[in-house]
Amino acid sequence: MLLAAGLGTRLRPLTDLRPKPIVPVANRPLAGFAMEHLARSGVHSIVANTHPQPELVESTLQAVCPRGVDLRFSREIDLLGTAGGLRKARALFDNTQSPVIVMNGDTLFAPDLERAYAAHVGRGAVATMILRPTSEPERFGAIGIDQNDWVRSLLGAPGDERALRSLMFTGVQILSADAFSAMPESGCVIRSAYRHWVDTGAPVLGFIDASPWADLGTVADYHRLNLELASGSFTWPGVEPRDGCILPAALEPSASIRRSVIGAEVEIAPGVSLDRCVVWSGTHVTRSATGAILTPQHRIELS
């Protein structure tokens, strides 16, 4: 299950042009990164929920769907939240009796899903949360686990003395078939289903994976991640920067284009230089820029 129905309000004005799952990152639709990792992990069927501009999101994701993967869509007329979205989409799953891997469509994260899935099944968990170490767990809604990796507290509550380690939830989770009986018709899966499971002692497993993780919560986050992919400081299979840039094949890095991500069909006027810029496809650039996001409708200066 790919969660791709969010509004992306913190990413405005970019999401005024395209819904968050299909904003371009390294010249790829954002949610395509999660689909690629699911396919590499052996997943052959993905259900994605959609809400804003569903036709555009669905056609864009279908175009980049990995070969051999069956992609289906669960449209939400009203935004249902993570729990409601999962409940509605369940009817589209190939096998409603098998565990379901759930990934957010707005993060770049490549955890070891095969090991996590095996741990989930082997330990009989109703749900498995993939967690990461962080120096600021409270900032991300601290998840407390005991010495055997069972989740004992959510968002810092309850104050369970068995919770010996506090980590962040990456948004990636594995749900057993029985988990869906706890899903409300709308609302947050953490504050509804997980809250119920942890408070009643149901087996919720914490699987720790320290793989690099990036969330595109804000425009600044978006700009930074694009440049990290261009520099190679954040790597992803198939993303191949050239001299610190990600460019269309016809464009070469030069003194006038440095440390930038340039989309296809971008027209750059003579004499214009770009440094640390993200330029969307179809943009006509008439002025030099440093530390900016340029779209056909916007010029967002960040530094």
C-alpha cells in the first residue's frame, strides 16, 4: 500500500501546481521512489490511494510504475486519513489474508523490507513499525520499545518503564490481516489503531533500520534533498548525477550550471547562470539564480 493522498500543504506553493506524490525530485515523481523500492524488495502488487487531482496522479504514477508491478488506485473523494485510507483500499488487495507493507509516498527511504517482513511474520505481530534512531525522537513522535523490540509507548505515552529505547517512526509499517478490524472509517492510524493496540498489550513490533531517510515536509527540505541527490551525498539506485548536477541528456554541466537539478524542456536564456537551483520541466529561465526553485509559475529564493 502506497499512501499518496495527502494534500502537501507545507510544500506549497509547489503543491498548488502538482499534488505532492508527483512533485519532481531528481526529475522523477516523488512517490515513484517508494514504488521502486517496493519492487526491488519483491512486491508485485501496489495499491495507492489518491485524493487531489486523482487523474493526474494516477496517470503519472502509472507511467513510472516498475515493470512487472500491478498498480491499482483507491480514490478518496473526502480525505480519509491513514487509517481510513487503509480500510477503504483493503478491498483492492490481491489477498486480504496476507500481511500488507505500507509506505509513505512522500519520503525517500529504503529499509530492508524482506527482513522486516520476516520478523513481522515470525514473531506474530499484529503490526510492525519500522523505526530509526534519532537524537530528537520527541520531534518525530517518540516510539518506545522494550528489550525485545516490542512497542510499549506511542508519542511518549504511556510512561511505561519497559520502554527502554526511544526512536522515530519512519512511516513504513507492516500490518497483519487482523489489523484492519481496528481501522476506523477515517482518521490517523497511529492515534486510533496503534493507540488501541499498545494500550491493550497487543503485539506491536519495532523493527530498527538506520538506512538514510528523507522527508519532504517543507519547501526547504525539498530543495535540500534535490541538491543532495545531485551531489551524491544522498544516493538512490538509478539516480546518476554528473559533476554535481542532474540534467537532461542534452545539457552538460558547465561554469554557468553548477550543483543544480534541471528538468527536461527547460529554456535557459544566454548569459544566465544557475547555482544550487532546482528547475522544473517547462520553465523558461531569464535571470540568473542561486539557491532557488524555479517553476513555470514561481521563483522561490531560498538562500
